[in-house]
Amino acid sequence: MRSTVIVFPGSNCDRDIAVALKKLQFKNEMVWHKDSELPKSDLIVIPGGFSYGDYLRSGAIAAKSTILKEVIKSAERGCLILGVCNGFQILIETGLLKGALLRNKNLKFINDDVYLKVNNKNRFCKKYSNNQIIKLNIAHNEGNYFTSSDHVKNMQDQELIAFQYSNNKGDVNEDYNPNGSMANIAGILNEKKNILGMMPHPERMTDKLIVNEDGLGLFSSILN
């Protein structure tokens, strides 16, 4: 399976994603944001980091990059798109995903390992059991997902909420919401379910020697 990772000035998780993809034997290529062509890809990843130093608004400048025009075209053709952390913010800024990512509720940068409840009714999460609890890392300042209450209900009805913050028993409520996101949302899909944006970092949890392998389920789901 062929994958492409887009690199922006300020990306700091692009190599981590590449290592995770290589571990699963993806044929991966790195593409600079100023390039105007994409290699043939089954998966395009927009990685985490602080593109353009989060100047103006997180992901706002990166969303205007030349290569994003091709990413949008690929998404419309049905290519799988994964945006992690800053990548999620960029997907929001391009309009490929709906909603907004605001400052965290405590107005502080958060770097922590959190529990997530998984909805596996999509191609990104098939290797997880439904409602499985996994543990991934978050590291962001603007991860507070906001949208209209009607949109939240629509996502719930269509099973477009891929991940929710929870405790280790799967309880989803305000006590286990690190950033204030509506409905404890940690990751969402578009209506065609070929685009996933998520704040937690699956690429950081792919090796037991470091932390755990809870992120491997996402990459192996894509591969299969």
C-alpha cells in the first residue's frame, strides 16, 4: 500500500509517522508542502507539529499550501486522508472536515497520555473492537473541538465520531475531557468516511519499548 506524508515548515511528527508506516510495510514518500504533484497514494497523512509556528491560527497558513489543492482533489476521489493533531487543524481549515479547534479549556498546552473510546465502524479503526479503550498521547494547545449541536447529533447518528476521550473503563464524561471538546470528541470522520482527523498521536504508540502499541491498530486497519 502506498502512502504519502506531507511536510510543512514546523512539522515535528512527520518522521514519527514515516517510521510507523514503514513498520507496517507501507511504501511511503515524503512530500514538501510547496510541491505541486502527489505520488500515487492510497493514504495521505498530514502530520502533527506546529506548521508556520501556529502563526495567525493553527493550520491556517498551511491550509493554503500548494500541495493542499492536490490533497483536496485526492480526498474527493476517495483517497484515505489522515490528519493528526496539527494535521487535524489543517483539515478543518481546508473545509475537508467541519467544525473548529479552539484553545484548550484551561488555556494551557497539554502533553499527556489519555484514554480513548473507539468507534470501529470505519476503515481506520477496523482492527479495534467496537468500544475498545486505548491509550494515546496528546500534545496540543488548540484541541478543543467545537461545532453546532446539530452537527454533533448528525455525527452521532452517522457514526462519524471515531474517538472520544474517556477513562480506562470507557466512561465518557466531562471528568475525562482534557481540553473541553464537545461530546468528548477526539477524532472525527467526514460523511464518506475516507477522511479522519484526530488530536491524539497514534504514531507515538507503536512500540512497547517506548510506551505501548495501541496506535498500531489504526495503521493496520488502513493497511487491510
